[in-house]
Amino acid sequence: EIDLDHSFLEGPIPVYNVVAEIPGTELPEEVVVFSAHLDSWDGPGSMGTQDNGTGSSVMIEAARILAEAGVRPRRTIRFCLWTGEEQGLLGSRAYVESLSEEERAGVSAAFVDDGGTNYQGGLVCIESMKPMLDEAVAPAQVAFPDYEILNVVQDEMPKGGSSDHASFNRAGIPGFFWIEKGTGGREEKTYRFVWHTQHDTPRYAVEEYLVQSATTSALVAYYLANAETLLPREVPKV
């Protein structure tokens, strides 16, 4: 027996991305984007912890680490919490569409943490990107020796995907969805157990994985923001 109180509201209903940045000191028009999505699947009992409260928390903590360290990067580090991801990447897509061609050319790369409570275990990239990305993640591997970080090369960057990195790749901007490694959740519960269900609560979040992810994001952001060049881009096939 179910008693549901439904109502209709006149739309459209506006939603907003949350954007904060550490301005670049030498090349402020060049940007490294680190992001997650703020909205969640809000079914009965769900708190949206792993999808995507964990990712949003990781981004906020990465920003705090860099701010607390007082970094002054050459390029701008921009932190974005997207909305409308659950409805079709609306927030990140609108953001990319709002950029001019010149602004798009100045985005070195965009990273998305949207894989649940696991740790950041690497990136999928093309061969020309791997040397820079390997250098970027190396300090995190030293800091967390028990958590393998391995960047994986494939022939081309993915154009599809169900998270916000896809909005960037479709526009020719390098977009990365962190490879998530780990148990998937406490009490031997996997991501599939909690994803879009009433189980998506803080109960199954793994704090030590989130510490690694926030630190890794901060380190990679700082490296790319100070690198000699932007991350190499995929050459479009004729």
C-alpha cells in the first residue's frame, strides 16, 4: 500500500553550477578544471552519498588543500560542481557551450570524480598525453604507496560516457573520468549495491579512499597548472 503526494510545478526550474577558482599568476586565461556533480538521484532513502556526494566532497577538500597551502599556480585552477548531471549532463554541457573557441582552446584538461567511494587509480588517455599525466600522478603514488595509480593508453579519447567528462571530450577538450579502484564501499558493499538506491548513504563511504582522492586531485591540479605546456590534444582524424 503506497500513499504518494504528487504535485506539478510550472517550469522551467533553474539549476546552477557552483564554480570557484584559484587564479593563475602568469597564464590566467589557461585553465585546469577539476569537478564533480552536485545533484543526486533522490529516491526514497537515498542521500546521494556515492553519487555524487563523495566526488563533490573530494573537490571541495582538494580546493581547501591548495588554498591552505597558499599556492600561486601559473594557470588558473577551476573547481566546478555541476548540476543536471542526472538529467543528461545539463550543467557541464551548458558550461562548455558557453565557452568561446578561444576559451575552449585555453582549457588544458577537465577531470571528473564520479565513481563512488573508491580512490583515484588512474586516467584513460592517448599516448601523447601519458608522459605528462604520469608525472602528474607520481607524487600521489609516493604519498599513497598502497594505492596503485596506473594511467591507461587507448587509441583515441572517448566521445561518449554518462558523466560530465563527456561534455568536454565532445568539444575536443581532454576530459577524464578517474579510474576508481578499491572495495566499492564498506561492509563488502559494491558501487552497484548503493548506486541509485536507498542504500546510497554515508554508511558505505570509505574515508581513507576519499583522502587519497582529494590529495591526488590537488597534486595533479597543481602540476598541470604549472607545467610548461597545456596537455597535448588529440589530433582530429580526417
